[in-house]
Amino acid sequence: KELWKDLEYSKKVMARREKSGPEIIFQKMIDEYSWSYHFVGNGTFKIGRMNPDFVNERERKVIEIYGDFFHKGQDPTIRIQEMKKYGYDCLVIWASELKNKQNIIDRIGGF
């Protein structure tokens, strides 16, 4: 945890990060429906000390893809509230939700 406080360390590690499987699925949906989001989960964009997965900078919206294993037990409202402090709306999509394409389309439409 201490290493992650060093901005140079975190930039170096995040720059090597590839999209996860759920992020790839969501990226395909972005491409298919021409949504105005792009992947920044590789450390290229920060909000405070947070690095969201996808951002629409013009509308100040971010989308976080939460892995069902990695984020198990986490309360997404905490992340949503933190993003709000910086003027960004945040939508959290759980990886398991990506199985229902229409649900994701509806959620993005309502976001």
C-alpha cells in the first residue's frame, strides 16, 4: 500500500495495465453503440487519486467496471460519492451485469 502513494510508482504500474475481460466486453459495447466513453483504466486519467475505468470528459461522467471477485464486498456508493466530490457522475457496473446487454444499454441511457 505504501508504494501506491508514490505517484511515479502508480503511473508506471498502471501504464502496463491491459483491459480486463469485463472491460473488453464493455469496450465492445462502447464501439457498437458509439457511446462517448474511452478507456483510461491504464492510468492515463486521474480524478484526485482515483483512476476510473472509462470516462466521458465532456459530460464529466465515469464508468467503473467492478469485478465480482476483485470488488467483492465493496460498496460502490463510496466510489460514486468520491467521484461526485470532484464534479463527476459515476456509474458502477458489476461484471456479472454485462451478461444482460439490454440492461446495460438501459443503464447507460439513463445515465
